[in-house]
Amino acid sequence: MTQNTNPWATQIDPLAQDVAAVLKRMGGSAHQKDVVQCVAAMKRQRGETVAQDLTNRIVEVFERYRDLFFRPFGEGSMRWALQPGVA
């Protein structure tokens, strides 16, 4: 029996999907503030409200979905990237 290792196979937070889309468009990694700004712009384009706590929510998504995102320059860095093989 083969095990499914695709991180997209399970239902994930739509915000995590937005973050992954932004990182993919930015070449796979970006500074946290740039990701927040781009996600906010995406939400505005879709007519969604941008919450005051969007930055905190995105940081929570980064931390929660470590199978999708990592800090390429180590802990303490503000740069985030997609895990290798995640696309």
C-alpha cells in the first residue's frame, strides 16, 4: 500500500493556499512582509475584507504548515519558502 505524501491531498486553510500561491509566483521564497502585502492585494482583488490581524494569521499559517513552508535562512529569519517538491 502506498502512502500519499502530497501535502495538497488534505484540506488546508485557504489562507495557506494563498500564501503558497504568492510564494510560487515569487520564485519559491520571499520576505514575510512581501507575502503579507501580496496576500492582502489578492484578497482585495477578490472583493474580500482584509483583516487587521492578517500578518499574525499568516505567521500562524507558516508555523502550522511546516510541511509546506520553511525558513531557508534558519529560525529567526523573516524569509519563508515553499518546501522542496511543493508546487
